Amino acid sequence: MTLMYDVLIVGGGAAGFFTAINLAEKNPNYKIAILERGKEVLTKVRVSGGGRCNVTHACFVPNDLVKFYPRGEKELRGPFHQFCSGDTIEWFEKHGVELKIEEDGRMFPVSDSSQTIIDCFLNATKKHKIEILTGQSVQSIFRSEDNWKVETNQQTFRCDNLVMTTGSNPKIWEMLEKLGHTIVPPVPSLFTFNIKDNRIKDLMGVSAFASVKVQNSKLSASGPLLITHWGMSGPGILRLSAWGARELFDKNYQFILEVNWLNDSTFEETENQLKELKLEHAKKVVAKKSPFDFPNRLWESLVLASEISMETKWADLSKKQLQNLALQLTNGKFQVNGKSTFKEEFVTAGGIDLKEINFKTMESKLLPKVFFAGEIVNIDAITGGFNFQNAWTSGFIVSESVNKF
């Protein structure tokens, strides 16, 4: 038996639910269903932000917001003028969920629980009689007469409008490729660096604001850097991994990372500063206390790496030792051998080629009445609520566009 719908949404995640709810609110007569291949819906929402759900980011100017997207910056400018972070806050408030801003700009439900977001979505789908069909693995999609036919492992569906919100699903990408779309091959985007180095060996948990650069490339970033038992993590590293997703993949995650622990101080500036410290603190032991704004343990490690003993006083530093220390501080070279996934956040760069999407409507330029929302397209962001904001914005635009037909 074939089931007929006005709108069929493939993918029971954040973008799928947001699209469905906004569609139903604009047109209560629509017959809408969400197809989900797994047993549960909204699984990524549940684990995001350590189970608190990082809903969006407190960045309210579209032209500023787009700068957090390594892929999609240009394309998202128009969409964010239609539905931005402020609209997200208002939408959730209208639906009974209050959000709060943390110091770093990330926004979470006041409850600090992703279940609040899940309950909000499930209540809204129930209220608007949106069908949620789980265990539905899509086997084929094709155009049939004047509508779309979707076959799953369980049954056959027809719909006037097909919305694809399946995220990074290779099987769905393959089907869309057969229908004529170009798929940009997926590569990991948010990841941390595996580094074995004596300078950071026993410094797990130490953090410093640093700038990082991939040697012999234009890739650089700055931000808090966190030393972990496997290497380096933190916002600065994640930013670099997002912007360098393709280049670092091509390098097979083997490269030299240059770290400036003083962020923007140059070698020359640092060498002069160290000379002043040598005069000021002549009788003090160099390794004892960090004169810079980062932990003593890190300072001690960099002092030792500069061939300065634990007992050496400032007055006894040779010119060579001063230069070694200035170099360790401003251009420490670390060999990266591989990557690790960042927490549960597995984000990929890749998906439907952005040139094949109309960003005013989120409709496919190749397939009539097929729309896309969320990470199925070649858009990804750094960590901080930005990937969800893309899901809300694209889902909202789809709901507006379908309604106009």
C-alpha cells in the first residue's frame, strides 16, 4: 500500500523536526511525515553539548555569524538575514523553552538538558499530528508522474514535496548522486590532534591562549589550546581543524604544528622581553615562576626544552639559551600524527554541492520540489552552536518555500 503525503521529510534529526513543525504551523492542513531509519529520533540533539544541547550562539549579526562557517560562509548570508540566532531564541521562547547565554557565547536551555529541546519538538509534532515513522530505511527515491516516490524497507510513500535532512548519510548521498546531484566527498571537520612530545607529556589539563599554524601552509587559528593525554585540543585547535578539514585530510593528518604560546608576540619582541626579565630578576631561578599569562607547569616544560636547567638563575642565561626560550615560546614545532574525534561531536565537511541549491528557498536546482536542510549539504561550522543554527535556518526557509507552492 502506498501512503500519500503533502510533505515527506527524510531524517528525524534537528533539521527534520524543525522543518516539520514550522510547516505544520504555517499550514495546519498539510499531511506531514518524518521518516527516520533508526529506532529513535533526535539522537544527535540528545548528546550535543555534553547532553545540554548547544542550541545556538549569541551572535546576532548575519555578516558576523557567517564567519564561523568554513564551508557555507557566502551562501548563508542571505538565509541568516531571513532567520538568525535572535529568531531562534524567540522561536524557542514561543514554544516554552527559555535559553541562556554562557560566557563564551554558547546558548543552552535554562534547564541544562537536551531533553527539554526533545520534549519541545515531540510535543509540537504531536500537537500538529505530524507522523513520526521510525525504522524506515530509504531504499530508493524517484520521480513518478507529478510527485516523488520513496521506497523504504517497510513501505512505499508518495509526496508532493520531499525534504532531505539526513545529515552525513553516504547511502542517501549516493541516491541523490544518481538523480544528478554532485556530492563533495565527506572528510572529518572537527577533530583534535594526536601529538607525542616530551614538552607536553605530563601536562594533561593545562590550557593557554595560543596561536597555531600548520607549517608550510596558510592555515592558522588562535584561541584557547588544551593539552590532553593524546595531544592537543581546545577551541583554537578545533578552529584550525575545521578550516583545514580538506588540506589536513590530504596530508593524512601528518604535519608540523607551529605553536605560539604568547599568541601574537613575535620572536624579536619575546627575546627583548626575556632580556629585560634577565636584568629584573637576575637572582631568581628561571624555571620557578612563569612571567607570562600561562601555567607554571607549561613554563617549566618550555624552559627545560630550551636547554636551561631547573636551577639556572636569570643572570646566568646565555644568549643562546635566551634565543632557545624565545623560540620555544613563539614558534614551538610539534609533530602531529593523526587525529581524534572531538567528544561525541562528529562533524563532516562534504555533501551536496552548494552550487546546486537555491539558497533563497533551499530547493534543489536540479530536482523540482526537493528541498534540503541541515548537514546534508556541504556546510559545516566550528563548535559552539553554529551547526544547529544552520539546521534551524535552513529548516525555517524550507517551511516558508514549500508553503508558497
